Amino acid sequence: MSIGLAIIGAGYWGPNLVRTAQATPAFRLDWLCDLQVERAKGVLGPYTTVRPTDSYDAVLGDPAVAAVAIATPAATHFDLVRHALEAGKHVLVEKPLTSTTSEAEKLIELAARRRRILMVDHTFVYTGAVQKIKELVDSGQLGRLYYYDSVRINLGLFQHDISVIWDLAVHDLAIMDYVLDRVPRAAAAIGVAHIPGRPVNMGYLTCFFDDDLIAHLHVNWLAPVKVRRTMISGDRQMIVYDDVEPSEKIKVYDKGITVSNGLANGHGNGMEKAHELLVGNRAGDMMAPQISLAEALRVEAQHFVECVGSGRRPLTDGWAGLRVIQVLEAAERSLAVNGTPMELA
Amino acid sequence: MSIGLAIIGAGYWGPNLVRTAQATPAFRLDWLCDLQVERAKGVLGPYTTVRPTDSYDAVLGDPAVAAVAIATPAATHFDLVRHALEAGKHVLVEKPLTSTTSEAEKLIELAARRRRILMVDHTFVYTGAVQKIKELVDSGQLGRLYYYDSVRINLGLFQHDISVIWDLAVHDLAIMDYVLDRVPRAAAAIGVAHIPGRPVNMGYLTCFFDDDLIAHLHVNWLAPVKVRRTMISGDRQMIVYDDVEPSEKIKVYDKGITVSNGLANGHGNGMEKAHELLVGNRAGDMMAPQISLAEALRVEAQHFVECVGSGRRPLTDGWAGLRVIQVLEAAERSLAVNGTPMELA
Amino acid sequence: MSIGLAIIGAGYWGPNLVRTAQATPAFRLDWLCDLQVERAKGVLGPYTTVRPTDSYDAVLGDPAVAAVAIATPAATHFDLVRHALEAGKHVLVEKPLTSTTSEAEKLIELAARRRRILMVDHTFVYTGAVQKIKELVDSGQLGRLYYYDSVRINLGLFQHDISVIWDLAVHDLAIMDYVLDRVPRAAAAIGVAHIPGRPVNMGYLTCFFDDDLIAHLHVNWLAPVKVRRTMISGDRQMIVYDDVEPSEKIKVYDKGITVSNGLANGHGNGMEKAHELLVGNRAGDMMAPQISLAEALRVEAQHFVECVGSGRRPLTDGWAGLRVIQVLEAAERSLAVNGTPMELA
Amino acid sequence: MSIGLAIIGAGYWGPNLVRTAQATPAFRLDWLCDLQVERAKGVLGPYTTVRPTDSYDAVLGDPAVAAVAIATPAATHFDLVRHALEAGKHVLVEKPLTSTTSEAEKLIELAARRRRILMVDHTFVYTGAVQKIKELVDSGQLGRLYYYDSVRINLGLFQHDISVIWDLAVHDLAIMDYVLDRVPRAAAAIGVAHIPGRPVNMGYLTCFFDDDLIAHLHVNWLAPVKVRRTMISGDRQMIVYDDVEPSEKIKVYDKGITVSNGLANGHGNGMEKAHELLVGNRAGDMMAPQISLAEALRVEAQHFVECVGSGRRPLTDGWAGLRVIQVLEAAERSLAVNGTPMELA
């Protein structure tokens, strides 16, 4: 038996949800809802049997609808998700889950009380690439983790309501939360708003973990080239994840450093001490593992279906959404003071 | 008439100076000096007429020597340069000029008093690529400058005496000083020393300028891949300088943003206000200008020759060396407090 | 008023036509026809108002249908197109137009007689990249054309009914026909069928033009990497068209050779003659022009709409389809004799 | 005890031999000989103890000279090598060994009779990359070999005495001879000479082996970009060797095709037969093995030293040089008839 679904929001991301829902047999897509019903009609096109509407109440009041997928601006998430959960619907909501940690906590509590699935659309978590990275990190073969460094930049759409950090870094924080399975103790952020009256359009976000693990994210709407590259480095192996590559998105380098005692072979005019700790390089093979090419959104839709059916907790549940927002909030406080690090709430 | 030259230091960089000096007809290479004379002999090889020595005094006492080129560890620069200037020699010294700003100031003063050339080996400034970038920035075609972002990482030699910031960021600071011709008001740095007892091996350095111009440098000895990429972005055009590319090192993107008034076409469910400042993208052609392929060190050697001959001030004089050290010192203070920005001295 | 359209074939390419037709307001998609009606239903999905059918007669007998788009195996094209034209329908047919030149000639004649549009789906011609290349070549800025070299390889689907030359080289021949606007006088081909009983799976096809212009195509279903790269070289400028690049698909190199008289500076031990024709290199800027990112199939669909409405001859009409088949036939004859060139019919 | 060495030819390649010989302790470089003695002096520079000369007789008459390394134009190789062997010297000669097979055979015979080493400078054979490829091919892990495809193009020096095939394809033929260890039965070549009175400046060379193995080489002096890429494909694994890459020059793809019986799932309108041989794709991991970064010319020089010392047969002996020339001669005959294949002598 299929799950009656309504999609809320026919803007930038909504059409992807519509396409995915129609290709997922376990769903029966009943409604596409947008305050501008013409926009919903435009997305559905002239050959559809799916109903457009501008009434969220009608959607929530439809007993055939068991779940809603929400792709509206972040500021509206809290109210829309709350109403949906209160109407007994399961919810998949676009990232970020909410605009504040307190809102996120309320939704988590509400979903638990109503025994409904609350899943955040951290799409990248469902890519073959991130699944493979998770597997590699969990295997321990990287050794002790040293750093996580990510660059996500392009000439992108300037959002008018949220900063580039809330728009782009959220992807990296979601991936990092999933892959590292660790919570940073502090965050720092530096950013600039080059257009007066607009949010920050480029930023550098640092997360401080225990054990000298550091994460650094560069996000930018105003870059001439599209870069989406993450390095995850351990003391034994290192991963480069280049999402712009059409194939070989993940490369695992069997490289690192070696530490030994011995005679230094430094450069310069020979003044270095004769005995000291020597740090050398170790180079080895590189391996690009085969990864699943399944479309992330389809994998995610199927995962939502399974969670709704079984009550199982989603990989990207409300708590994952909350942890991401905790970092974003600390980053925002740091941004206001030019990068002085802030402890997480 | 050729300039009698002595090279000091037969370590990592010295052999490049030897090779370059021998290929520069205006020089007559007289000495290669290293505390380990065997190392000097090894660099010169069995077929040479150049004299190896371990006596800096002998070199400085040789009236045939008009200039010295110093490629020893940074900590030794101050004393070696000072003695050379006092002995009336012109000096080309490897970066960084000294370990502190006060030392640099003393050398600048001394060189001026003795009327000798003091030139810092900021090699990248003499590449065809950086010369072309300078030309593009000076032309004003980039528009108002927004940011300078640089990544210089690889699996590199762990220095034992200086951090990765003093080792690698110094290159970017030297390029930036030359290209932007502006002095930052503050700097911030975050870094980690993953090997106990060793200097910081990865770091992120931010420079704050007036007018919302920001610079950010990522330097790292422990990266699986070699990246040397700089983006310089203005509101009209943007440059990508990729030094790893064998050709087309510089790409100029005729891209940017457009700001206008009008009806928003945002994403989401249509709640955005009807009238606001609109920010759009503007895409255009990309151009990779032809650049000189002349080896930077040869160009630099020739420039040193000309400065010695004419008394002309080098492009990378002591003041340039000093400005770079000012940023490095502020970065070091910031590093100690996890990235809180520090005003420049 | 919209054009009633039926799509024939719900295999590999059909779904793209369905998607495109639904997004083209000037079309009213009435039918999707496939001998296996279940396949047509699967392509349309559960939310459609488009009718699936397995009856080509029903489609051709429907007076509301003004045009058909045919995406069936090549061997079926002749009969399907002929019936459609005889029924008074306009036709867009997947490449290659037919399996033989004589069939192609008959269809061209029939379309002319019935005054119906016959357009071949040479999709690449409608890309922004090929349109830009055409513009550059037509401008004359390349100078005298020297060669056209193309590589189109990947680990691809082994067709069971046609060789890799009929499957892949047809794309390059269609692009070349459009861009060069010249007909080769002879063609040669070398290929290997590595799987017994299967068609040739890798091949090298050469076209000989007048004036020392040469074209060479490498096509391969069994390559470890996906390459789609074309070089078009003149004596003044050269183009590289890399279709795998997400951006900057076209690069124009202001490079070439210079010919002059003078003293040779050859290598070797000095035995060359003192006076001879000197050939040097000329390097200059590279430019990557902005190109339209519009989806080729949508541009092509719109062009078909305009041709149907105005009677205008399509860019890729039956004659273009015929010229491509003439080269393919000569190549096939050459293949049988290990690459001895064959004159075109 | 070191080997007295003389280098003949101070043109394009000679300086590399000089540099390498000086860095090889087992050599004692005595002479650099060039008909233009000023050129020899220029290469040696002002700081050398090596003697320049324009007298080949003086070199051959010097009993301290045990070996000569010849880097002169191809047309002079036969005479220079012959005289050296007759004077009892060991010989390393630049590729191609000679201009004709008969000359090569005479030199091989002469070297054997005089018991002297005759080694051809097939430099690429001594790279870490080609050594690794040889190891991979010999291991059998590629399975049955299907093809060898190479592209070696750039905007290069137009030779005045030899065609691009003799200049560039010789590299690929030397690599192929070493890696495949098989002799083709026929060769075909197509090429164009775009400059009147000059040799062919672009060409396509095909080698036909038994067992459906085919090799194809594209060489070109007039390409806008530098490409040096070789694919070696077997039915189980495939290698891509990209010599332009600074690292990861070799990639081994665990990819291929699968052949099975079953129900076809072809595209089109369902007319394919139900039972046939099915060919599918198999994708797997990619691995870039670590390769030695030792400079090829140094490895080769050391190998020459060992062969001279031990009488061992070089990897690239006269026979290897001869086999390469056999293919070049067949290619030349084919070129004259527009690519009709020619049996090897």
C-alpha cells in the first residue's frame, strides 16, 4: 500500500521532490502546495494528475495524506512542520530544520510525542560518495583523524533571507556530522557581506574538536569556479572527495607522515642539532573506490518510506538537524566578533 | 664587468642559486659557503671551478666578492645579512628576511646607511604569472576588490624550526603584498601542531583590510594532493591563479554579480517581499592570457644585477620583507589565542 | 495553437523526447507508442494524461497528430518514417536517418513531395557549444583549416545491431557536417570486433577533404574513461571542444606556427643548411567564450516547432542525414579492407 | 673506477646528457664534442673542467674514453656510431638508432663482433611509469589485450629533417615494444604535411598484431594542447597512462565487459530477438599505484654503466632500436598510399 504524500513549496527545490516522489512507487503523490498556486501548476505541467493547491489546511485536512515533504524558505519551517506533526503527518523537511536550536528542540519533542517521523533533507548524506566515506572512516583505516577541510564555492544564487553559511555550510556540517559522528566543542566564523543590506556572501567556518581534530569550511557565492572539495586526513590515510568530478569522486591516498629518531637532514647551513625527532613523508598507492551512482534524493525518499513504514529512526533525524543548527548558531555569534571562537550551546 | 658573487648555504635552496648564478653572465660565482664544506662540494660537483668553503669570514674578506646570496635557515639571516652589509656587500636573502620585525628594521636601516642593495628572495613575485596578475589588478579591470583566497598545500617537508605559516604562507603574503599594494590592518590565524614538539603543520591565516577586502590563506604540509590556487575577486572580474597547471596558470573570468531593483524571483513559497534589491549573476567569457615562461629565479637574479648596478630599489626590498613579517607576527599572536584577530604592529 | 505530437519508441532515448515535449508549450503530446505498451506506460509513469499505445496505425490515423518523433532502432527508421510521411505527418527521427543512402534519398524525396518537414535528431548541433564553434569557424578567424580530430570514447553500452561507428561516430560526423560545411572526398576506417558475433566495438575513421584538410575520429565502447574531445585546428587559431567539462567546454587558442626565411637554429651537431624555410611556434592568449547553457534537445524541439510552422528547412534536414550516411557507408567499405580509403558515393 | 665518457652533440638533447653524466659518479665526463665548438662551450658554461672540442677523431683517439653518448641528428647516427664501435667504444645513441633497418642491422652486427655495448636512448622505457606498466602487463592482470591507444601531441618544434612520426611516434613504439613484447605484422599510417616542402607534421599510425590486438598512435606538432596519454585495454582491466599529470601518472581501472546469455534488454521498440549473447559493463575500483620518481635519464645512465661493466645486454639494445625502425619504415610506405596497411619487413 502506498503512502499518500503532499509536497509543500514549488520553488527552487520543490520540483526535485515532485520528480522523485513520482518515481518512487511507494509514494502516491496527492498534492503540490504553494501559496502561489500558479507556480505549483507550472511545476506540475499540463499532463499531470497531481492536484495543485494553495491551501496548506486542505492538505493537512486530507486523511489520504500520510506524509508531507516541505521545501519552503527556512524561516517558515518551524510553523509548517509543527502544523504537519500536529495533524499527524510524517515530515521530511528541507535543510536547515529550523532557524534556531530552540525551535528544533520543540519539533523533535513534538514528533516524539506524536510518534511521527521527522526527517531532515540532508541530501548529501544519501549519496554513494558520502556513504563510502562513512564506511572508510568507520573502518579506522585513516588512523587518528587530523583534519576535515572543505571548500564549497561557486557563482551562486545570492539568497536574500539567509547567509551563505546557513545556505551552503549546512551541507558540509550535515556531511561532517554523519561521517565523523562527533560534536565540536567550539566554532569560529569569519565572513563578509559585500552587498549592503544583504547577508554574508562568503565565509570561513572553523570547528574545534577534542584531540587536535579541526574542521574548516570555505563557503562562497561569489567564486568564479565551482569547487566542492573535501579532504579528510588521518595519520595513516587521507581522503579527497571531489563532488564536481563526474567519476572517481573519492580518492583514498595511502600517504602520511612517519616519525622517527635519527640524524636530521635539514636544509640550511648545517646548524641544526644532530639528534631530534625526524618527520618524514610516506607515499603510497591511491585508490578510487567504486561508489553507488544512485541518485541521492531517490535513496533518501526510499529511506523516508522505510522509516515511515517501520518507525525506524532516520539517518538524518531531528537530532542531526539540531546538531547542525547548534554549530551554525555558534558560528553566527563568532561572526559578529570577527572570528573569536564560541563554545557550542 | 661581472659582479663577484658568493652563495651562502648549500642546503635545500642553495643549489638553485648556484645553478642560476652560473647561468647569469653578469655574475662571476666565486664561492659556495656552507658550515659543512662537504655539502658545498657535493652541490658543486666534480667538474667545477667554483671554490667551496666553510669560512664566511673568508668570503666577506674577499674584495672580489661584491654580493652575497644567502640561503640558510631563517634564524641565521639577521647575523649573516648584518655581517655582509657591514662588510660592504650587496645582499640577496632567502625569505623570510628575518625572524622579527625589529631585526628587519635594523637591516633596512643598515643597508640604507651603507648604500647597499638589500633584496629578499620573494621568488614568486618574479614569475610571469604574478607579473601578469599585478598588471591585471593595476589596470582596474577587476573592479572593486572583494577577496583574495589562497590554498598552498601538499605532502611537504616538515620543517623543524619554523611553522608552516612561516614556511609557506610567506609566499602568499609576498605575492599579496606585491599584487594588492595594501597593508592589512589586522590578521588572525588558526593552526594545529599534530606532531608533539613540532611547529604548527597546518594553518588558516586571515588578513583584514579596509573596505571589506579580506584575504584568507590555507597552508598545510600534510595534504594528500598538491594545490597552489589563488582566487582574486573583484566586483567586475575574477582571477584564478593555479600554479600547478603546466599552462594556463591564470584565468580571468568576466563574471560577477549584478545589483538592481525589481521584483524578487526567490525560491520558497512566495512569501518574499515584492520590492527589494535584486542580486543576480553575470557570466561571460574566460580568458587565459599568455604569460612569460622565463624562470622566476633567473628573472630575479637579473633584477638583482640591475639593482646592484644602478642602485635602483628592488621590487622585493627590505620593506617588502618587513611588511610580510609584520603579518606573520600578528598571525603568530592570534594563533596563541585560537584565532582572535590581532592588529598589525 | 499547439502541434499534436506522438512519440514512437520508449527505449533508451524515448524518455528524453517525452520529457522535452512536455516542457515545450508549442507541443501537445498525445501519444507514446511502443510495441511493448507496458514499456510506454512505464516511461509515462502513474501521474500522466498522455496516452500509451502499441498501435502505430492508431497514431498515424489520429488526425489530431500533426507530427511524430521517432526513437526506435535504426533498422526500423525507413519504414516508420515512410509511413508517417505518407500519412501526412511531419517527422523528427533519431540518428542515423536510415541504414542506407538509397533509403535516405527516398525519404528526402517523399518529404519534399508531401511538403512535410523531415528532420534528423542530430542533437549535438543544437548545443550552445556547437553553435559557438560554427560561429567561430564561419568567422574565418581560425585561418585555413588544417584538421578536425575527435575522440568519443567511454565504457558504453555494446549495441547488438550496429557498430560503434554507426552508434558514436555519427555524432561527430553530424557536428562536422554542420561546422565545416564541406563534404569529404574519401573515408577510411579501421576497427575491431572483440566479441565474436558482435559488431565492431572500437574504430578509427578518417575523412579526406581537399586542400590537405583531414578529419580523424576515434570511437570506442570499451574505454576506461569518458572522453569527448574535439580539436579543430587552423593556421591562425585552434579550438578545443571538451564536452565532458562542466563549464568552459570550448577553448580558443590564439596559437599557431610562423613560417619565415632565415638562419636555422636546429638541434644536432650543426650540419643543417644555413638558409631554409623556418617554422616557428606562436603562442598567445586562450579564450573560453561564454556559451548558451540551454538544453540541446529543447532548442531542437523548438526548432522543429518553427520549421513545422513556417515550412523552413531544418538545420539538420534529410540532406544532412544523407551526407552523414554517405561517410558511414564509405567507412564500412574501408573497414572490410583494413583501412584502404574509399571514395564517397 | 669510473668510465671515461664523451658526449657528441650539444644541440637540443645534449645538455641533458651532460647534466646527467655529471651527476652519475660512475662516469668521468671527459669531452663534449660538437662541430660548432662554441655551442659545446655554451652548454658547458664558464665554470667547467670538461673539455669542449669539434674533433670527433680526437675523441675517438683518446684512450681514456671508453664510451660515447651520441645526440646528433638521426641522419648522422650510422656513421658516428660505426666509427665509435670501430674505435672500440661503447655507444649510447639517441633515438632513432638509424634511418634504415639495414643500417641498424649493420651496427648490431658490428657491436656484437667488437663486443661493445650498443644501447639506444629510448628514454621513456626507464621511467617509473613505464616500468610499472610493464610489471602490470606482465602480471597478466589485464587479461587478454584488446588495444593500445596513444596520443602524443603539442605545439612542438617542427623538425626540418624528419617527420613527426620519426620524431614522436618513435617514443610510443619504443614503449610499446618494451611493454607488449610483441612484434606487429603490419602497420598503416596517414599523415599530412601542411607546410610545403616540410615533412609530415601530424599523423595517425596503426599497428596490427595477431589475436585482434590493435595499436593506434596519434602524433602531432600542431596541437593547441599538450597531451601524452596512452590507454592499454585488456578484457579484465585497463590502464591509462597520462604523462602530463604531475602525479598519478598511471591509473588501473578494474573495469571491463561481461558476456553472458540471456534476455536482451536493448533499446528501441522491442524488436530485438529474445535470446542472444549479452554484453554488459563491469565497473570497479580504480587504483593509481605509486611509481618511482627517479629521473629516467639517470636510471638509464646507470643502466648503461652496468651494461658496460658487466657486458649485460641493455633493455633497449640495438634489436629494440631495429624493431622500432621496422615499424617506422612500414608506416612510411603506407603513408605514401594514404593508409593502406603494409606488412613489416
